[in-house]
Amino acid sequence: MLKIKRVYDDESQQDGKRYLVDGVWPRGVKKEDLNHDEWYKELSPSSDLRKWFDHDADKWDEFRKKYFKELDAHKELLKEIKKDSDGHNVTLLYGAKDEKHNQAVAIKEYIEKM
């Protein structure tokens, strides 16, 4: 099962493998304090796309369309994450404040449509 969670939320045994999908390390979190299995910064949106989106909920649909095109370049990695989540818990970690409009939500949707 594929889940998403803010890096600032408490870790749980239900998280399973934990993959950070931010392009930059989350503010206020020490690297030694974040329990994660991998940091897939290559899955984060491009700088231009991230700056354009700026976590504006009104741009969410357009952001997803553009971001999905960027994610097409990482299909093999995303297939591996999907494979990891088949029958096992996998949690995508992100640092954004907005829990509904962020790259982890979009990645989860992209993977589920694969």
C-alpha cells in the first residue's frame, strides 16, 4: 500500500519503507533524525515547475499535468516503488505544509495509474 506523510509527522511502524521525494532537504530536520530508506530527489519537480506552482491550489490541475510529463522520465524508478508497495507499506515523505497539493500526492496518483 502506497501512502504519503509529512516528514514532520511521527514515524509509525505502519509506514513500511520510507522514501523522501523532496528535491531539497526539509527545513529544521537533521539528516540523522529522519528515518528514511531512500532520498529520491530526482523525483521532485523541476525548479521552474516548482517555482511556477508555488503551492498555489488554483494551479494544482495544471501542475499535475506538467509534473506527470516530468515523471515520465523516471518510469523505471516509479515502477520499482510500485513494486515495493505491492503487498507492503511504502510511505512517500514530503516537507510541504499543504497536505493536498504537493509532489508526493501527485507521485502517488501517477504510480497508482501505472
